[in-house]
Amino acid sequence: MDSQIKEEAEKVEELEEEEQDEIKLIDELQEQGIGMGDLNKLKAAGICTISAVLMTTKKELLNIKGISEQKLEKIFDAAQKVSNCGFNTGLHFLEKRKKMVFISTGSSNFDTLLCGGIETQSITEVFGEFRTGKTQLVHTVCVTAQLPKSMGGGQGKVIYIDTECTFRPERIKKIAERFDLDPEKTLENILVAEAWTVDRLNQLISQAAGLMMEDTFSLVVVDSIMAPFRVDFSGRGELSERQQVLGKTLSRLHKIAEQFNVAVFMTNQVMADPGMNAAYAVDPKKPIGGNIMAHASTTRLYLRKGRGEQRVCKIFDSPLIAEGECVFQITDGGIADVAD
């Protein structure tokens, strides 16, 4: 029995070493003749890995002070030499998906619906009206993300970007007690920052990439994603610009999820659908953000109210999970299964 445990531990260590090897830092570009000064400029802009260089448009990189077109061409050529950025087989991507981690929601029924929990390497969006449990779900996942992987956790720290001043450390402490975690240590592992504007939100996303180079993270939360966009851009006249900026913000979040194998979990609001006839519609509400949001979110979850403290989650959109629903409840210890 002890030998089996030892073998499993060795396998886990090997996998973690492989994951670390796959994250190639831009410091490696020094060997290709790129100066440290230019690399520091990229890091200051939140571009800390070689894959981040290749994922960023040349137009964005040219906006970085001190990066000229000539320097940019050299950086791109060097990054392509170091990185395997060509075609890969389906088996390669299958192996990559095997490294995904599923973070528990706190409810076994909910986890079953999601085929294991909130997955890393992708964006999960949860939307619904007020009091449907969005923020309660977020707080629960902030705790479960710190659990060992064998217990349905991500075994890493959490970044929480708060756009509506909804983070409550008191809730975290109660949820941590439910999972037998030290409340103070749990709070210490959650890095919280408030974003009142879209510019500040994007700055924090860039900073998050830098933090992930220094420590192990498993979850990035944005609660809620559309709040600053609704304030900074108002009226139909600014709708086109809003959607363009939203697309860039979501792209940054997706790159972080891919590069660092973390789960990006964001809440969203709903609005009445003016194009739907209320007499025939089961629920004439839709998430805000339009097609940009719909295409950027890998998995979309719709929450609605049930009886009392019960809530219902419906799979609204997913490339993998079949349509379905589950019932859960909100307790002092966070999201949980409905008591019999």
C-alpha cells in the first residue's frame, strides 16, 4: 500500500515538473539575443511567457513604450524559434486536457452536472438575476480552489477582481471552516483587488499574469465582468467601442487560463430580451455582453431561484457538457447539496 502511495506521489511530482517546463519564461529569449531591458518592458505590460508574446498582436506590443517595429520583429522571431507554435496532433491536445483540474462547487450534484467541477484552461461564466447565488458560488469556489486536488480542489491561490464591492471575508471564513481549512490562511491565499473602471480591470489582469509567475494559482475570479463596462460605456453610440474593448479584456483572461492552467470564473448580469415574446418564452431574460461574451465563455451557467434557499443551475452553453439542470442550496458553509 505504501509503495502504491509513493508511486502516485512520484507521478504527481513528474506531472507538475512537466507543467512547469511547458511554461517558458521570456527570460529564455536572452539566449536568442534579446536584451533584458526589452524583456523587462514586456513583463511590465503583463507579458511574462513566450506563449504570451505569440498570443499578443503586434499592434498591442507596439503600444508598449520602448518597443520599436525592428525590436518587435526580433522578439517574434526569437519566440517562434524557442516555442513549438506549429501544428500538433489531436493526441497532443488530449494530453494537454488531461492536465486540466476540476474545482468543486461545494455541491456534488452541481459537480456531476459539470462533469467534475469548474475546469481550468477555460472561462466559466455564471449569470442570473440578483439573489440567485452567483456571488455565494464564487465565494465557495474561492475556498475549494485551495483544497488538495484529491479533494476536488485546485491546490493553489486565488485572484479575486471585485468590480461591485461584493467580496466578504466573513463568508470565506465560514466556508473555510466547513472544509476544515484554517480561515486566516484561506483568506491569506486570496488576493483581492477592486476594479471600478475598465482601465483598472485590464491593469489588474496584466498584474495577475505577473503574480502567476511567482506563485501557484488555480483560480481567477471576476465578480462581475460587465459592471465596469456598463458604467464606462453608456448608450448605443458607445456600444461598438464597448464590445471591442470587452473582446480584448476577455481575450486576456483566456490567455491567462491557457498559459497557467487556471480556471477563470466570472459572474454576469441579465437583462430582459426585447426580441422575445414574453407570452411564449419560458424565461425572457438573457445575459448581457452580446455575441462577444457568448463566444469568449467556454461554459455558461444560468442560475435561477427555487424554493426558499434552493437554487437551480442550467447548462446554458458548453462545448462538452450536455444540457441539463441541478438543484443546490445556499448554506452558512456556502454552496451545498439540498438536504433530504
